[in-house]
Amino acid sequence: MKDSITANWKKNMAFEVEVAGHKIMIDATDKVGGENKGPQPKPFMLVALGGCTAMDVISILTKMRVELDDFSVRVEGELTEEHPKHFDKMKVIYEFTGKNLPMEKLKKAIDLSEKRYCGVSESYRKAMELSSEIIVHES
């Protein structure tokens, strides 16, 4: 199986990226010749990890019949100071809201995502330090 994207140059530092039939504008800040018409490319690494694990966790919890009132995933990345600047750490914060949520099931769903199902986690784990945190709000 193979995935690919196409980045079409629009002007200056702006590119329209096509991903599976969806178009996303990426750009740079004016400090480096861009016009800030879209996000810069590097944060999409955070999007990939957050989206991958969020979809896994919600799918697993649905199968476990855990009912949530709300769920979100935040990913924080730390960049190196030296060039080429790259992420050397990422932290995933899983935030759940619901009534009497079973912590053991939440932990199991996250563990399954991080260690078995999320291919992004698997790739990133080989390149940087990954950590996670669980926050639960009672509704």
C-alpha cells in the first residue's frame, strides 16, 4: 500500500496540497517570504498523531460501550533549537468528559492505540520521545 500527496506551488511560499482528494493551503510566515495563507507544514505532524490516535481511541471505546459526553486530543510538540529544527518530543493529552467513566477502559483504549493500532505513533516513536496524559472531567 502506498500513499502520496501533491504540493502545487501557488506563489511565494504558498502551496496547495492535495491529500486524498482534499485540498489544503500551506504557507510560511511573512518573515520567510510567505503570506501566512495557511498553516506551516511541520504542525501537520502533530495533526497526524492526534488524528490517528483520536480515531483509534473513539473506535475502541465505542466497541467497549463506553459513553462519552465529549472527547478531545491535544498534541504538544517540542522543537530542537538547532537546524534542521525538528520535533524531538511530543505529548498527547487525552481529555474525556462523561459520567462515571471507567478509567481502566480509557487507559486500555489509549494503550491499544499507542502500541498496536496507530501507525503514526509507531513511526514517531522511532524518531522521538512520546508521552501521554489523561484528563477526565465528570459531567
